[in-house]
Amino acid sequence: MSEKTERPFLEGWFARDEAGAHLVGARCTSCGTYYFPSQSRFCRNPACDGEQFEEVALSRRGRLWSYTNACYQPPEPFISPDPFVPFAIAAVELERERMIVLGPVVQGVDVDALQVGMSMELVIETLSETPTERHLAWKWKPAV
Amino acid sequence: MSSKDIAILGVGMHPWGKWGRSFIDYGVAAARAALRDAGVDWRAVQFVSGAATIRNGYPGQVAGATFAQALGWQGAQVNTSYAACASGSQALAAARSKILSGECELALVIGSDTTPKGFLTPAKGERPDDPDWVRFRLGITNPTYFALYARRRMALYGDTVDDFALVKIKNSEHGFGNPNARYRKRFTAAEVAASPMVANPLRLMDVCATSDGAAALIVSSLDYARRVGRADAPQVAAISTVTPTFASAIIEMPDIATDSAVAAEAHSFRAALPAKAYEEAGIGPRDVSLAEVYDLSTALELDWIEDLQLCGRGEAAALLRSGATRVGGRIPVNPSGGLACFGEAVPAQALAQVCELTWQLRGQAGARQVNGATVGITANQGLFGHGSTVVVKR
């Protein structure tokens, strides 16, 4: 297998530090509302006119709010392996941020292994590949 | 608040299906059917209110003017509304405003769609600023969201996939004799269970298709209705097109995350739509004879029943099992057959719901007639914070 270039499928949406993987969000310095995806323009809380934001690492762990899977190949811009491999999708509730974040579930974990309310953690894994590139994304994984 | 009501003099539809023709053809057919039903000459219509989708909007074909031209330019005022699944309701709201302000007495409200095959997909190109692009890049399609809601019901309330199948069976029974429905086949539990899984726990028979179709209404002031001997025509008693209230409680298409509810309480958008309509109509859930709701999936019909307050939260599956939501039951839901039998034709769908309520309130719904229907309510929700509820009464 030849060496492929690795890159995030979206620049700046997630990162890895010494503690592990996290989503890169923003927090309104006026009212404390979190944002994912991150933003730096204006707070969407109708009671707040804040325009100052700090970049924050969102919680790495949360509770599984709900889950499903993709049994059929999604349309473009999804980049599918050939043949398509079904994968699970999780909606995870972050306690500190009081927000639900969607993401694919890591390869090899089927819906049978998931249960609403279970603890999930964020990891970075390959989302898609081309002959020359490997695209990374955030994914959810049952926490150990 | 009867002074805020308008009359529905005529309704018409072009049957739903995959006909492979222009949306203009379907729209003209629906408009002419509504004009005939109302006994109104096209040249008497003073306002044309078109419901659009981006597929059928600019460039080249803006809904309102496109239909006005196809029916024959006759100098009417014109409007086009785009509001995703609520486009039809917003077009109706525009007509109501014109009528209640005294700017016109008689209006045509019309929506029509020609849909592509398969998944509804985002526009082309690498566009990471568009949440629709991001979610499809991750493999998150529309059925993903419906399945997340369905699984959540199973975990919270103990709903089962058999309950979801029962919604399909009920709606297929309702739509079986509806000449405007695309799918006219009675389904069994075994057939639903044998259909391929799309997004666990939802199977193909749990998820609605996309269709071609058109629906049109002829609406007027109450005074005009009286003058033409139609004082008994069904009336639009409320149109709710409210936005969500920050922060969102439920993950909504096409978002990848909900709002953070750190600084503001979380609110359900779906529940807010009928709440505003009940308030505006001055009625409550107990007054409702029937409901037409947006069953994009079988499980979503159960969410809507609770959002409409037709039963308590978590009790919709029990209501379904009791037979109450069937035609002949206490509170029939989707007597038309719903999206399960129609498939979604975005700018036409909210108006199709109003057509069904009108036929039901006139007692013209044939085998699917809800006996003694006096108040009907619709509910739908789509992309980008758009949704609507319409109340029709007589």
C-alpha cells in the first residue's frame, strides 16, 4: 500500500491534544452559549448581542441521545468505499455544553452494540479515502 | 376571532406520482380543478400566490408568475413564497393577508413539484460553510434524522417497530381509495417487516418517497363567500408559521448539532407550531375532528400526534394501537393516507393537507370520510426552521 496524504475532511473543526481528540467549538463570552461548528460573528441567543467568542475544546465525552445507521450509500458529497460499507451514526448529548452533536460511529461498531444513554467518547478516524488521500473526521465510540 | 377567517371556496389537486412532466402542467391541472370546484372564472381571481421550491424557482420559473402566465395573464397581483415544506402555508398566509387587508377578495393559492429520483441531495461543489454539505459529506441523509427520532421514542416510551409498521398499515388503508394518492395498496405487517432496512430502526416502508404533484385552493373573504351563496364553505381559522425558539431541543435537518442550551432553555419546534395555531383559532386539541400530519416517517406521525396534544407525551403508540387514529376512530390521523401514500411534493404538500381537510369538512371524502368532521388541523416541518400548522373549520 502506497503512502497516502492524511488530512481532516474539514479544516479546524476538530483537533487532537495530549488529552485526546476533541471538537473545536466556540463560546460566547457574554452569555456562555457554546457553538459547534465554531463561529466568531454574533451570538444566536435572542437575549444576547455578544460578538466576542473564545475558542474552546468541547467535551470529549457525552451520553448517547439516539443512534441509527446508513444501510444505503449516501449521495455525494459522501465519498464511499467500493463496495459501500454500512456504518452507524450517533447523536451524543454533551452535558457541559447542553448540546447534541451528530457523527459517524467508528468502524466495526454496529447498532447492536449501542444503547440510548450509554457513555460515548470522541475519536478521530478515517472518513473516506481516495487513491492519494485519507480524509479524517470525528467519530463517536462507546467509552470504555 | 371570526373576522380573521377566510373562506375556502374551491380545492383541486393533480394526482401524486412520478409523471415525468413539468411542474407547470401539474399546477395548471390543480388550479383548473380548484376553479371548477369553486365555480369561479379564472379572470375573476385577483391575487395569485405561488408556493415555490428552489428546484422550480429562479432562474426562469418563479412559481406565482409561472402559473399566472400558464393560466393566461389577466392582470392579477402575484406573489411567490419559498419556505421549504411550509411554502404552501406561507403562500396561503400571503393570500389571507391580502384578503383581510381588503386588497383583494378572491385568490388562487397554488403549489406544484417535480422531484428527482432517490435521496434529496445538496447542491454540488465543496461548500463547508453549508450545513447541508457537511452532513451529506459525513453520510447523514434525511432518513438519518427520522431514524434518530424513532429510536429515541423506542428508548423513552417503549415504542416498537411493530407500532411503526402499524402507522404504515393504517395510512395505506386510508389512502387505498384516494384517487390523488400515488401508492394505493394495502400493506401488511409482514410486508413492512420484509422491506429493506434504510436507517435502523426504519425500513423502506417506514420512510416516505418524493413525488410529483400539485394542489391548489381558491380562497375568498367571508363577505365574498356570502355574496356567492357559499356562507357554509369551510374556513381557514389559523395559519401558524412561527420560527423555532432558541435553543433547539431536538437535532434538526440539516444541522450537525443542536443549539447549546446553557444560557437559554431548550424548546421543541414541532410542539410550538400547533400551539400558536390553537391560540390563533381560539380552540384546543379537544375540538379537533381530524389531523393531517407530516409523516416523513411512520414514527414521526407519533411525534406529531403528541405535538398536536391529541394525547399526552409518550402515549401516541397506545392511541394508535387502540384504533383511535383510524378513520372511524376518535381522532383520525392522516385520513388522506398521508405522505405514506402520497410521497412528498414539497411546495404542494402543505396545500394538499388543506385540500383533504376541506373535502372532509364538506363530507366529500368518500370511503375515507371522517363522520361529522367540523375542525381539522395540519402540521408539517422542513428544512431551515420552516414549518406550519393550518386550522380549517366549518
